[in-house]
Amino acid sequence: MELLQTIIKTLEDLKVKDLAVYDFEKSSPFYDYFIIATVNERQGNAVVNHLKKAIKSEDLRHIEGKGGTWVLIDCNSVIVHLFSEEERNYFGLDKRLIEVKRII
């Protein structure tokens, strides 16, 4: 839970848009929380850089798509998806997760 709070605080400090946190703790064997946020490219790069400093290196497993319109950050029990507004609307993950408990 401390990891989740650190990630949320980092995202809020960087003023991402439309932050959504979904609770998969009891329904996924792979991760506990799933975060989606809307960012521009500059914010996305800032999030990656700030998370590298804010969380333990062993919690930051993989970063995919840095500098693109969709960045995936694997933080072990927390998966972070950073989308451009257009990509977020296109993929519609929020609509697909309508049945999942939303924390934020």
C-alpha cells in the first residue's frame, strides 16, 4: 500500500489528468492495482523520472513506450498506464474496467 500511495502522490504532484486507480488485489494474480492517467509527452517523461527517484529500484521492473503516446510502467504490484488523451479514448480501458472497484 505504501508503494501505491507513493505512486499516486507522484502522479498528483505532476498534475496528471483524469487519474483512475483500480483495485485488482483480490482478482488478479499478477498485480494488485492498475492506474490510468492522461498526460502529455512532457508529463509522461516527468512521471517516469520522478518515479525512478521516488520508489525502490526493485519495485520498478519495466518501462515500455517512454516518450510515446502510451507509457506502461510495471511497478510489481502496481501497473501504471500513462496515455495521451487521444490514445486513452481510443483504447477505452476505463470502460473495460467498469466492473472493477475504483479507488480514485
